[in-house]
Amino acid sequence: MITVNHLSKSFRNPDGSVIHVLKDVNCQIEPGEVISVIGPSGTGKSTFLRALNMLEPPTGGEILFEGKNILDKRYRLDLMRRKMGMVFQNFNLFEHMTVLDNVTYAPCRLLKADPAQARKEGMELLRTVGLVEKANVYPSQLSGGQKQRVAIARALAMKPEVILFDEPTSALDPTMVGEVLSVMRQLARQKMTMIIVTHEMKFARDVSTRIFFMNEGVIFEDGTPDQIFNHPIHSATRAFVMQINKLPFDMDGDDFDYPGMLSQMNQFCIKYSIPEKMKAVSYVTDEMVQVILKNFRPLRIVLSHSDMTGETHLAFMVKGLEKSPFELEEPDPLSLSLIQGMSQEIIQEPTTLGFRIKVKI
Ligand code: ADP
Ligand code: MG
């Protein structure tokens, strides 16, 4: 349905310098696919989406839509845009029109639909997004989640071949994200072709047929959710999808605030909703820092937790050490058994900066 070859896009800054936002984007999208585009901010995800429907004309390359290059000057962009719906982060509803008029406006205006028929179909679409009761109110009377559902109904009213979504839930209050994602899940089940820029990792993993990980202006990795989330080829993909939250400390000198560290670790457990791990984190840290590794300094301690996998790790790295501290000094057996009792796994690994003992909590 869509083929993108060597797509590039540069912007010229006011000072005359040029930034290359899209460098060499290549992909192919088939009918019925649900593609999630993920990646750090500023890597060109929105620019890519806007290039696809020529809201942001590319600088180079080609985009074939149903076999025709839309960058061709003779190409009828108006006809293409009718087949390519777009849902924006900030809804972009017509504020002076009722909800139903928002939905029927484009079909009446562009497709010359019969007004009565358009209203009938519009009500049907509002039913699918759960907003029949709001048909005659104005957007200002709706919540963010409701506005976004109207925007989706409005895009569907044109009977598009594909809908592009640019972070449709990122302007919403967290309580309203679910209702919008639920409508999008429903569309995915109905085999609507969709390209979705999103930060909702669990949603991307569950609904997508394929995921594009964008990084630095290229599609860095393109694969099934299983590949991207469970067996990514690139380490950059892995770090991004695992959304690993880290809390690092460097114990270099004598004036290190040890109680302060434990308190920050507790706050970290609360912040990432793992209060049940607080006790194990404190015990393991105490035993490692005060007993097992007491003769090994400087020490780097990192508490990490992944939202995606639910895994929590405490890593203790003795800087500059190549061998395991356990080989150099027999670990205190009582301390070690206490740590084993409070953890799931103890991993010993050399790194470029030193030797690391990683405890899975
Ligand atoms: P993402 O959606 O991945 O966060 P964007 O596509 O919005 O990234 O932007 C990528 C880069 O392009 C950013 O550095 C942004 O500042 C720049 N950019 C986007 N649009 C313009 C523009 N119209 N003029 C100049 N720079 C732009
Ligand atoms: Mg963006």
C-alpha cells in the first residue's frame, strides 16, 4: 500500500545551518497492518508521518501510495489525503461546530455525500467511539479523551484506506488514555491500516503487526513486536523498549551519605510502584556494601527497574577490578545466604569499567 524509498527531509534553521531530520527512511506497509513508530523524542517520528501525507514535503526519496509516487508534481494530493486520515496529538477539532458536524463536514464537503446519509453514518461512527450522546454538543464541552475519540470518528468518516496517528494520547490526562487506546484496539481488530507514533509501549506491543524503532532519522530496527521487545538486534532498541529506570550512586569517598542513598532507593521503589521490593533492596544493599564488599572501593551502585519486564536489579560494580571480588576474598557466608534468600539471582560479570555483581530482586 505504501512504499518509502530513501526518504529524506532537512530543515534550514534561521541562522542558515541545515538539520537533516530524516536521513534515509525505507519501509513498506501492507493493507491491514498496524505499525507503531516508537523512538526517542526529536528523532523525526512526526516529520516522517507528516511527510507520508505531504503535510511536510520531503527533500528527497520517494513515497509510493498504491503504486504511484506522491512526490510527482502531477499527483493529485487532494485525492490521496482523502484516503489517508490523520489524528493529531491536540485533536484539531473544529471548535465552532457540533460533534456531529465535525464528523460529517468533510464527507459532505469533499465527497459530496448526501447530508441525511452523512448524518446517519456519522451517528453510527459516534456509536462505535461511544459518543452518541454528545452528538449535539460543542468540543469545548468534552474531555480530552472524548475529543480524541471524536477526532478518530471524524477521520473514519472519510472511509480512509489508512489512518496516521501522531501521539494520540500524549496530550491526555492519564485517566483518559485508556478510552482512546480502546477505540484504536477496536480499529486494529477490524483490520484498519494504521500507522501510530506512540510512547505507549504495552499498547504498541499488543496491537501492532510491526514496530518501527526510529532513531537519529532512520528506521533503526523494523520487526514484529516479539522481535523488537524480546529479541531486538540493536542494543539501542533494547534500552529504549525496556524503559529501564536507573538510580546510580558512586561511593568514592568517606563522606558518602549512605542513609541518604537508602532513602532515595525507597523513594524509587515507591515511584515505580514496587514498594514490596523496598525491604529486599535495603537488606541486599546493606549486606553487600557493609559486609561482603566492605574492602572493595570505589563502588558504583545502580538500582534499576524496567516497567516493561517488571524486573528490578541492584548492581554493585567495583571500579577498576577485573576479577570477581568473590575470588579475591571469600564472601561472608551468612551475608551471602541472606542475599540469596532475598533475591532471585546473582550474576557476576566483568565490564569495561570494573567487575559487577548484579542481584535480581
Ligand atoms: P519526534 O516526533 O520524533 O519527536 P520531530 O519529527 O518532531 O521528532 O522533530 C525532529 C527534529 O526536527 C527536531 O529536532 C525538530 O526540532 C526538527 N524540526 C521539526 N520540524 C521542524 C521545522 N518545521 N523546522 C525546523 N526544524 C524542525
Ligand atoms: Mg513527535
